[in-house]
Amino acid sequence: MTSSRTADPQPFEVKCILFLQKAEVLEQQKAQVAEQLGAALPEAQITFAGSAAEVPEGASFDAVIAPTLPWLPEALARLVDYRWIHFLSAGVEKIWAMDFDKTRPLMTKSSGVHGAPMSEYAIGAMLHFTKQFGRFHDQAMRAEWQRTWLDELTGKQLTVLGLGHIGQSLARRAKAFDMQVAGTLKHLRPVEQVDRVVAMEEIAPELARTDFLVCCLPLTDETQGLVDAEFLAKLKPGAVLIDISRGGVVKGDAVIQALDAGVLKGAALDVFEQQPLPADSPLWKRDDVLITPHVSGTTPHYLERALGVFLANQQAIGDGQGPVTPVSLEGGY
């Protein structure tokens, strides 16, 4: 992966940090940020800002830590210099439409923070359909006792679109259920706990064997609308789709079409092309769809892990190595 700078940066110390966050969130996070970064970088000075207007005009910082805030370009424009931007999110698709120079600073992202919560969500979604929890919840509301035979995950094939941090975390957890695991990588290499790693262009044979398809791809020009009607038609009939990627990778109308055709038995959808999902969307009314409001990556450990990724990058940069989690200008993620 090519980072935001073509060569490894020269080693530099991080002594001045600007932490940006929405004002209402900043008050909740300030103490934890000060404690965690202060313990690791006791000589560093941390400046907090809850709006662009609070950013000290004409200042210089070694590092800026921020979510992909809509007012980020305005905040950066107030600075004389900054060497590094670390994003608190793992997905950075919002920055490409922002008006600031992305080639000058080093840019890193918080890859890895979602591995545990999102892979747990995917396992939960698989169990939801396999053990028919939705059906039994509805029966319980009616005080109805009606037994049925249930399936199991053992021996089923999980196919993961995107074997990044999340996909690899999911593969490890799926193996605890004795599942077969296949998945895609842009640059092919063996992946621990994955039985078969294939290129996206060669995914068709795996789709034909798939019981559970989990999409955890970033949203880029290449992945926009990737999971469409033609893609889903290649699935083994009766498969379950779980979408924990970014809204726009999976086509909502294609999901409905596949459900109606019996290609999909069910779908767990956490992200959508339009968010919030419009109240008139036909997806809301379906018994075979589990809808959640973009929560699969939420966890009480998020900030701690994101700052940990920042510190891992800081250590690598200080040692004269390349960043651990670079933003790729070429890849768009």
C-alpha cells in the first residue's frame, strides 16, 4: 500500500499535538485523551479544539488527531504548519471531497479498531439467521410455543469480501465454529485461518459455495456498487448477506431482488446507500432482513484503540520506519 507520502518520512518527535473533535464529544473524550497520550508522550503538549474557531491561528503542530470532521479543512487552514494527520476513523472516504492538500502531510488512519466489534456483529448476525432468533422473538411476543429444527454454523462456508483487519478478525472467530473460510485480497498472500484467498475477479466459484457472505470493503471508486444483482446472482441459493462495509458498496435494490428470488435467505444490513435509511424503504418491512443503524463498529473501547494506533504510528515514525496504517492516495482508503 502506498501512503500519503511516497517515501518513508524522516524521523521526527511529536511534541505538539492538536486534537479536534465535535464540541459535545470533546468534553467526554478530553480527559481520556490527555491521560492516554500524556502517559505515552509525557513531554508532548496537547491542544484541544471543538470547532475550527477554537484552533489557534498561525500555530504549528507536529500531529493533528481528528475524525473526518466537515470543518477539518477550515481548521487546518488556520495553521502555519502540520506534519501529520491521524484520523480517528478507519474509513477515510469523506476526506477526498475536502479542500486541503493531501499530498503534503503524512496521513494515517485508525485501522484495526473495528476488528473485534464488527467481527462479533457478523458472528451474531450469522447466529441470528441460523438459530432463527427473530422468529422466536416474535413468537415470544405472542406467547406462542412452536418448535422447529435449527441449523448450525459448523461446516458452513463464510466468504469475506475484504480480508483487512475486520475480515481477518472474523476469520479467526469463524474458525472457532469450525466453518470453512474464503476471502478476497487485492494482493494475494496466505492469511491465517483462511482456507482460500482469491482475487475479487476470481470470486465466482467461491460465491457458488457460500452460505454467508460478509462485505467489509472500504468505499472506493472500485468498490462503489460492486455487490449488485449480477454479483448476488452468483451466490449459492439460500445464502445470507451481512453488510458491514460502507454505504454504497452493496446495492439495496439488488438485495431486495435477491431475497425475492430466493438467492438470499436473509440479510443483515448495518450500512445503506442513504443514511438514515428512509422510512419508506421496503427493507424495513421484511422479516428476512435484520436492520441496524450503522452500529456494528461501536464499542466502549473505540477511542482507546484509535489512540493506540496513533501511538503505534508515532513509534514507527520516531524509529524512521514507514507509518503502520498509512492512508493510500492511490487506493483512496
